[in-house]
Amino acid sequence: IDLIVQHIRTKLGQHDLCKIYPNIHVVHTTFQIRGMHTLIRDRDITTPDFVFYSDRLIRLVVEHGLGHLPFTEKQVVTPTGSTYTGVDFCKKLCGVSIVRSGESMENALRACCKGIKIGKILIHRVGDDGQQIIYHKLPMDIAERHVLLLDPVLGTGNSANQAIELLIRKGVPEDRIIFLNLISTPEGVHCVCKRFPRLKIITSEIDVGLNEEYRVIPGLGEYGDRYFGTD
């Protein structure tokens, strides 16, 4: 009964979008996560502190995303001579970052997945709604891999959709793409999840929405500029 009650409380406490779209997953919020969000959203934080706490949050999102990859059972012999039955990590994996904000997530991915291949997609914004892919460099065998798509902010969803469409054209099955970001907007979630219902989105927080200038509210400003110190 306690387990059932706890499960119901968890479901009731979820963001409404998680009830609508089963393919979006929000990292369980703790005071630590809330505190880190408070710091990186503060406009007066120094660049080194912004990078430090962003990296901590990104690492949590990456670890959560890796938990959604398929695993196979594996047995090992422990130093005591006993047999331990566990799981083996997914071998066919790569990351793809949306330049340039997505590049801030690469170090956390490399720290979790030794020697992982990472591709790049550069999308040029034309106006508020138009997007144009002007460069991409992806692993040759990407169609055989599970892909972790990296971009810290899901705003309108237009850039994400362009990148996802490119991956699908390159032969990556939709259900093998996991989109990792720090914050999402309801508009972006609707835009991506309606179009790609078999893709997974992993985020650490869903914000209020977009304003008239298509800026995330409350948001955290221009993420790439703040992370790389060019604001």
C-alpha cells in the first residue's frame, strides 16, 4: 500500500506535460538541484561559478539520460570468488551537440562515457521561426548508434526539430534519440514531442514559457555566452 501511495504521489507531483507526453522525463527535484538552478539563473553570478554549477547540473542530466539506454545482463566474478549478476552498458552510443551551447555539455558526457564519439550540428537562426542547418559532422556509423542530442535550452523547439530531422535522415531511428537539456519550455516540449513521439527528452526543469521576443521566462539568458564568457 505504501508503494502504491508513493507512486500516486509521484504521478500527481509531476508537471502536467509529463502526464500528456510519456516521452518527456524531468530529473527528480531536490533542494540541491533547486539551489543550483537558483545560482545559474542569477544574473550577477560570476562566469566561473556559472560554469561550475552548470557542469554539476549537466552531469545529473547526462546520468539520468544514460539510465534510459538499453542494457544487457552480465555476470562477473568478484574478488571474493563470488558471482555477481549485473548489467552491461550500451556499447553503440554517440553524442551530438548543437553548436555552440550544446558544446558545454560535452565534457560531462565524456566524463560519463569514456572515449565516446561526438558529432556536431550548426544551425543558423533566420528570423524568429526560420532555421537553417549550415554545417554538420557526424560519425559515419551513426545509424547504428543510440544518439544523445545535446542542447542546454529547449526554447521554441525549432532548432531541436531541425537537428532531429537531420539525424533521422542519416538513418538514426527516432526511438534511439535522447534529447538532453537543462531547461525546457512548454512550447518547445509541445513542438518536439508532437512531431517525434518516440524520442525521449530529459530535462532538469520546465520553465513558464516564452515571451513576445521568444526568450525563455524566467530562463537564464543567453546560455552559450554566459558559459563561454562572451556575454
